[in-house]
Amino acid sequence: MPAPEKIRTQVEKLTADFIGLGLCNSQNFPSLKSEGSLQEVSYSGTGDLSFILKNQPYQEIYNEILRTNAYNLKMLDGALIQLMYKFENGKLKCHRLAFFPSPDLTEYQNNPEIYEDDEIYADIVMRNIVVFPIRFDFDITEGTYKEIDHPKSHLTLGQYKNCRIPVSAPVTPHAFLAFLLRNFYHTAFKKHADAITIFDETFEESIYPSERLIGHFNI
């Protein structure tokens, strides 16, 4: 299982990769903070996450994240990426990995001839695209998780309150960013996949056998 320092190093290296490949235009490098038995890997300039989780219009949530610099990476198309991990005595306690696409892609979709040959924009110039946030959460705090209803590791699509698709294990930074590139920036992924640092270390599985019997993600 990756330790806190390894997770910080992983996020740091992948951030540098994204910068070097020209995939992002703003970033906050990760920090590792320790207090007693707790360690947290997050981005500098952490904003108020309670606002993000409130019942607010998506445009306002996105604007608040942008305003408070509460992200690791800002992609060239405006999408914001967050990676946060909390450990206790070196063991992963929870993580929150989120992707907030720009709510306004009008510029790219109204002028596709300008952007369609650029790999970072090639997948967003179609007018029929509907953007929605994605979040991979993990939490083993007692009383938080419940078999099937609230899996320890789960995927939420959109801001749907009860959308918790079981995930086989906690998600590493490399697995999360590779997932985003492969599925939402596929043209860029095909071009740059070999230039992005690979990290093979994974977390232990946390999925219940009953959760494998329903729709789930295998990491």
C-alpha cells in the first residue's frame, strides 16, 4: 500500500508531467501535512470544501473552486482536478478525487475548426457534449460506510446524492489521472501516454463480495 510520502511524490511527479506536456495551464503542487497520527496529502491553497458539497448550481461550485485555487490542476479547457488523501498512522483513511469540467465550452464548440486539430481540445468540440463532475471517494471512518448502500470506495457521477457506484479499491493518483485522460482527453492520451510516468503500486481491495454482484468498477 502506498505510504503518504509516496502519494505526495506521485502527485508531484504527475503534475510535473502534465506541465511538461502542456496539458494544464495552472497548478498547485501537493503538500504533505502531519498532525499527530494524521497525515494529509492535498493541494496548497485548499478552499472551503463544504461549499462544494452544498446544494449549489454547478456553475457556482466551479467558480468557487476556481476563485479559491482549490485544485491541483487546471486543464487547458478549464477543467479542474482535485486530489486529496488522508492517512492515520500511515494507513489510508479517506480520499477525495474529483474532476470538474468547465461548465462553458461554448468557445470551443462555436469555433471547432480552430481547436479540433489540437489534441487537448479535440474531444470537446462537439455540441452534443454534456459536462458533469466525477468524484472517486474512499472513507473507512466508522459509521460512514455501509455495504452496497455506501461502499467504502465508490464513484459518483454528477452531483447525484445517492450515486455511489462501488469501486474495488481506493484509487491512486496515477489510476485517477490515467482514467481522466483515457476517457475525456483520449486524443491527448494516445499522443502522450508513453511520456507520463507510470506508478504500479496500488491500494488493497476494499469491496464487499455482495458489491461485486452489482454494477461496479474494478481498479
